[in-house]
Amino acid sequence: MSLKNFFDFNLQTLKQFLTTDLNIEEKKTSMRAKQLWQAVYKKGLSEFNHLTNLPIELRGELSSNISLEKPKIANTQKSSDGTIKWLIQLLDGNKVECVFIPEKTRGTLCISSQVGCTLNCRFCHTGTQRLVKNLNFSEIVNQVMIAKEQLNDWQEQKIITNIVLMGMGEPFYNYDNVKMAVEILKDKDGLNYGSKKITVSTAGIADKIPQAAREIRTYLALSLHAPTDEIRELIMPINKKFKIKDLIEQCKYYAKTVNEKITLEYVMLRGINDSKECAKQLTKIMAQFPCKVNLIEFNPWPGVNYMPTERKEMESFSKIIQDAGYVSTIRRSRGQDILGACGQLRTESQKRKFN
Ligand code: SF4
């Protein structure tokens, strides 16, 4: 029998495997699966032999049939502001990045859902890397496991308190794997992140938003970045397919179904989307569904043609939104010196060509 990787199971398929392949009595499979699940996801178990509460023969059986191998860290970079970026080499050799951002009261881990991206947002470094592949759910969850291992985050009081799917890729173009990964992240017997501790960020794949409202049910962040179709199309080609009008409709539905505000992400590009007129147009969008806006400092990367908006201008843009009665925050850029900030992630993985 070939070795299975533990992280490719969900709880259901793990139970099945224990019954059909390891011949564990059916009445005991739920208990055994739960023990394994908790040991791996809650305590960071790395060898079945350490599970002294299991019979020794079972530990042997598990070790010879299931591997606990995870992707490896290929490089670690620490920013002067405490942000850490890990370059992770997946078991198939592709590379993906994830970033830990420590703050006073919380620690956020930003994870990726694809290697590369198809969307080519003009201000985004990841967008210059062609899509190499969709990550499978275990590759998404393992970014969290690796970060927890690095930070020794196995106590009740978590170091990584929040998870955002805002790294490389468009989560809704890898919907099924993202959905399964979020289920594993939420599992109370495992990693135990509540829905309000996870944010899925989309560039605006409008037709997936209602399904996500019913099935994924985390916080939703929409990368809006412009208040009109004209400007949005300039910087986000996906707007040719899904217009702002569609996004507003689907965001209304999401906010109502999940009963939460949507976060609008808005990267500020000098002379492109940062005028007073833009701010006023943005408030008209914000009037249509419960939401708040995060204004993001643009982080230049090698070869990009955009410039960041001056801080003072960002503040007056923000004030127009606040004066209209909406929440607007300016997100300080983190990890810029290690290209770990928003929109700066990119790896050297390329799609292999087959002749
Ligand atoms: S901003 Fe997001 S969706 Fe757009 S190119 Fe970058 S990774 Fe892809």
C-alpha cells in the first residue's frame, strides 16, 4: 500500500481510511480519528510514535501507512518591523509565500491560495507571475501549520490569532480547495479558528460570492481599489468581466447572509484613484451595503509604474469617507523591506512546459 499523507485527509476520509485500510473496528474509528486530528492540529504532532495514548501496534501501523510530511521552508526573511515572510517549498517543488504580521493585540497570518495568479492586477507583483497551479487544501492548511511550528504556537493562547487569504492568488478561482481548507481551519477539534478569525479576500469574482456566503461564511474582503468601472478596468482587468454594479449586488447578499460588514480594500495609487472625486464616488458605493474601507499604502516593487499616494492625501481621502459616516482606516504597510507587504508576493515557480 502506498503511503498516504495525513494532511490530504479531512476528518471524514481519515475515518474511512482507518476502517477500510487499517481495519480499525468501526465503533472505534471516530475516537481514533479525533485523537489523531487533535494531536496533529492542536499539538503539532510530528511522529505517531509520540502518541503514547495509542496501543504500540497501532502506532506502528500508522507510521507505516500515513506520512506526516509537510512542505519545507526554503527561506525566511524578517522585517525590521517584526513581520516574517516564509518561502515555502511544496512537496511537488513549487514555491509559495506566506507572511506573519505581529501586532500589539493580535497576530495575522496571510496565506496564499494559488502559485501565481491569472488576474494581472496592474499594481500587484504576484500578478506578474503566471498561474502555476491551484494549491490543494492541504497546501493551504500547511502554510498555517508551518507558521505555527516556527512560532511554537501550540498553547491555548494563540500567537496566530487571525488568518487572511490575501497572499498569492484569487481564492475564488480555487474555490473547492479554499472551502475545504477553511473547514479544516475552523474545526473545533483541530486548529479551531472561528469564522470571525478568518478573512477570504477576492478581487471580485462576483458569481462565486453568493456560494461563499452560504458555504464558507468567513469575513469577506473585496479588493475594490477604484470607485468607477473606468478606473477599475485600468488597474484590474477582471473588471471587464465583473462590473462594480455586479459586485455591489453580490456584496449586499453576502453581508445579509453572513450578517457582517464587508471590508473594501483600496490601494492608493498617486494620480489614479486618489482624488477627492474618487473618495466621494466611493461613499456612494459604501452607502449600498454594510461595509468599511481599508486604505492601503501602495508598496512599489521592481518594475512597477505606479507611485504611492502621499500620506497627507491619504488622510484627506479618508476624512471624506468618515465625514460621510463610514468607517475608513489607513492600513500601515508592513514588511515592505522584505517584499512581504500587500501585493508584493511573488516566487520564481514557473509552469513546466511539456512537449
Ligand atoms: S491583487 Fe490578488 S488577484 Fe490581483 S493579481 Fe495580485 S494576487 Fe492576483
